[in-house]
Amino acid sequence: MEMSEILGQYELDWAYYTTTFEDYPYDKLKNKTVCVSGTQVFFAKVLTCFLFALNDKQNLNIHVVLVAPDTGVLKKMNNALLKRSDFTFFTTDELLTENSLSDIDICLYSGCCAKSFDSNPHDFIRETQHLKTLLISLSAHQLKQFVLLSDYRTYGNIERGYAVSENEYGYIDLSSASGCISQLLQTMETLVCVYAKKNNFFYTVLRTGVLLGACTEFDDHIFNQMFRSVAKGEPFEIVSSRKKYSFTYIHDLLHTVFMSITTLQKNQIYNVVSKNCTMSTGMLVARIFDLYPDDCKIRLTYNDCDPCYAIALNDQKLIARNCPTSVTMNEIIQLMVSSLKNESKLFLYQNSHEGKLDCIQKILLAYLLEVDRICKKHNIRYFLGGGTLLGAIRHHGFIPWDDDADIMMLREDYNKFLEVVGQELPDGLFLQTSYTDKHCHYPFAKIRINNTIYATQYSKSHTAMHNGMNFDVFAHDKTANSKLGKKLHLQFTLLFRSMIFNRWNHRQIDNKHKFQSFCANILKAIFPIPVTEWLQYKCLRFFEHKKNARFLYDGMGRNVYKEDFPKYFLDDVIEWDFEGYKFPIPKEYDKYLRYLYGDYNTLVFPYKRQTSHDIVLLDLGEYCHFQLPDDFHQL
């Protein structure tokens, strides 16, 4: 059974996060046997689900072996997960005498990472003894790599303003509870290194900052208590510490675990800190207040004795090894607080596009209604396309975090639309093509609003081009029926598009094939953009008059890389509810959406619910308080 049928949205978020990256070395884990162990029940669940997710999404056939001191860990795991064919459980003592188990390739050991302790020597003995027994057992099973999760406490006490690196240590007071846990963490790391050298396996130690994660049940650190108070709107006090502290979100830790197995240099120690997540308590509280001004009732107090909640970590080593983290503190705060509210509603980030997303979607709806009027008047057939079509089917409106709208047409309707739309658009709207705006070289049409700015990271550098609020119109063109013909048509389309976009942006073409890139760059230098655009136009329409064409392709848009799809997907149209209005969609919308997105009914996970465009220049001008007018034909 897949975990999507069992876990909640926040648990699925961290479990599947590492499976969402493209071009990652997933195959390095294919058919591996991976042991998950440690004395922490919650971490056993996290690591086990992380591996199950890789099997579910990447078909890696990993055999997951959970090893724990006793069967108590199983009581915290979902029974459906325990019945999976890729899962086996042993107690630590059973593993020591187990002969039927094949060799173990990797062990992920949660250790004492984020685990609360006092200065009880029995805890010290129990933890080290379990680790030692496990290392002996794994060595007998030909272990190849051991990943130990540790945390900031191994460094001891660090003075203010110092971010400690992997081979640096602060002061450790063995008479205190914090000193004892530092000694325990150092002892566990040393044990792993000693046994790795003795038994010839690789090791990696990952040290986190204050570890946070929605629905992970990590031990109740003061910062978890603070997030809970915000979720409940309750008062909370925390000392305004002079020091800075590093925070690590579970997504970034699991991502680094994956990279440590597949890519990172072995026999190394790495500090893992989420993106720009080293800050004082005062800075953290200010961030929380910015996001939750009504619920944040945190009071910063002063104390002569700095409580030293954690320490600051230097994570430059991990960044230098091309393994940067990605989750920001604003994202962490929202994920934590929303999950602790115990609400089942769909998670959404706040303040998208400077708080203007709702207004942007209202403007896009007005666009749709205006285009619908024009198309009906001139008997032009069109469909909602891309994410707009997906939103219509799944949400009966915009995808809640979507910031654009698309429609699609067949070529004959697209040509007719371009002929009439210029005269039909109300004042203030501008039809943008490469013919109407000489500084624009997109292959599709946009309708822009004058006196507004809506520029992406990509388009902001083209200052002479009209960069107003936009609405995209795409044409789907016929392509060949034969496999060879379709392949050639696609390759020429990609060549002309690459020549235009790279010359437009003053870049060299690099498609990872040296000879092809060399030839393309020569052609790019020879042909000016207008000539290449003419060639692109001819290429897109090459099969326009083919009578028996059975396939279409999106030569204008981002879906060109999906290659072709059957023409009958767009043969028939039906009406569908979208934001309270009726708009046309393909009758075969299910087949078309599966071609585009696969399992389109499955929502992206919470962390990925970001707006689809990186808007860096945004000015809605007079439309900043836009409301759909009674006469929706006029903007």
C-alpha cells in the first residue's frame, strides 16, 4: 500500500520531498538493502517512510530493514506499512544471530539526534551499548555505509557570534546535563568512525541544528513549544538571547541523507542547516509576528544569564559540495504553525506575491471572461489549458496557489483569434506577439495590461518589451503520423526555439551534446532572430494542411517536451464550472491531463505549493484593488 493512502498531508510532505527532484542519482539506491535503526520511535517512522517513498515514486526496490531494541517501535507504525513486501523488522539481538538476511548495504542511524536527555549515566550506557551491538551485527552482514544523525549539542557551548565548523569544538562542562549529552554524541560519533575503520565500511555524520518538522513528533524543544503557542494563539515567553541559533527542517535533513548515500564524499562530517536559518530568538519572533500578527503573543524577556538554547553552525562545507539546503525560515514557520493548528484544510503559504495573489486571480478571471466573449462572438473554439484546466477539474477554479491562466486552441482557431482580437480588446489591453512588439520573441501570444508590471526573473532583463500583467494564448499544431516524422518535427522545433531564446538572452546553446550545440551556436550566429522566427513559424505549421493528421503537439509552450498526443483529445468540447462561470474544456480532459501531469488528482505536497512564476517586478497600478465589474466585458 502506498503511503499516500495512509499519511496526512504534512507527513507526506517530508516523506516524498526527496523524490520530487529531477535528474537525481536515484539509481544508486536501486535494489539496495537499507537498515534503519536507533532508539527513537518517531525517527524510525520518518526514515522508514522516507525509504518507502523512494520505492513508491522511483521504483527503486529498496529492502527496508528496521532494527530496534524491542518491538515497541512497531506500535507507533501504521499496520499497513508493516505489511509491505519491502519491509522487515528485527530486534537488535535478533539481527546479531540472523543468518537468512542478505548483505546490508546502508544503515541510517538516528542516534540521539534531537533526543532529550538528562545526566543519567544509564542513558549513556544504553545508547552506546545499542550502537555498539548494532555495529557488530552490521559488520557481520557486510555493511558498506553507515549514516549517523547527530546534532549541534556535540560541539558543546560556543560563544556569541561564532558559527562552529565541523572540526571545531567549544567548551564542554561535564558536570551539567548539556555537557553529558555532548560527551554522549561525541562518543557515538567516535564509535562509528572506529568500527568503520576496523570493518572497512564508509561512514557519514550529519549534524543538525534545532531539528523541526511538521507532524514528526520530535522531542519538545522550546521552539516547538513556541510554535504551538502561536498555533493556539496563546501567550508565550522566551529570552531574547544574545546568541544566534541554527535550525534544520526535516526536508533538508532527509535530502542530505539521500545525498550522503549517493553523492557526497564519504568518511566526512557535515553540518546541516536550512536555508539562511541561523538567527537570534528576536529575529525568529519578528518573522513569526510578520506572518501571524493576530496569533503571535510571544513576549521577549531579558536575562543576564543567556539560556543558550542551541548554537550557530557553519554549513559552508555542505554548500561547497554542491548540496545546498532549500527550505527557508518563513516556510518553516508556516508549515509548523499550520500543522499544529490541527486543521484538515488545504495548506497554503501566506502573502504570495506581496499579498496580491487574490487580486491577480480576479484579474485573470476577467481576462478569461473577456476572451470568452470574443471567441463566442467570432465562433472561435478554445479550451482552458495547462494549470487552468487542472484547476477547473480539481478545484472548479484556480489552483489556490496559481498566478497565471492559459487557454489553448487549434491552429485554425488561433489564427482567426489573432485576426480579430486586436479590434475587440477594450482600451488598456495590448495583444503581444513578435509582430506587435518587436522586443518580444515568445512563440505564443500574450494579452497584456498597459501601465502594469508583471516581470519574471527571466523577463525582467528585457526592459524594452511590454512586461504588463499577462494572459497566455497557445496553439496546438498538427504533427506527423510516423514516429520518425514526429521526432524530426520536434527536434527542428526545439532547435529554432533554442536559437531564438539563446540569441535573445545572449547565451550559448548547450543541450549536453557537444557537436549538436556547436552546430546550433553557428546557426544562431548566422541567422538573425527575425529569420529564425520565420523558420520557427514555418516549422510549427509544417503539417497544418495534413488531412489525416492523428497527432498534435505543443510547439509553442512548455509542454513541447511531453512530445505529441492524439488529436482526438481536443476533438470535442464541453462546458465546465470555473470560479462560478462556465468555460469550455476538452471532453477528453481526463486523457489530456494524464498526458500532461500523470496522476493529476494528487495534490502537490505542502512545501511545493508555491506560485508558479518567480515574479520579481510587480506593480498592478490602478488594478491593485480590482473587482470584477458588473459588465465583465470591460476591464
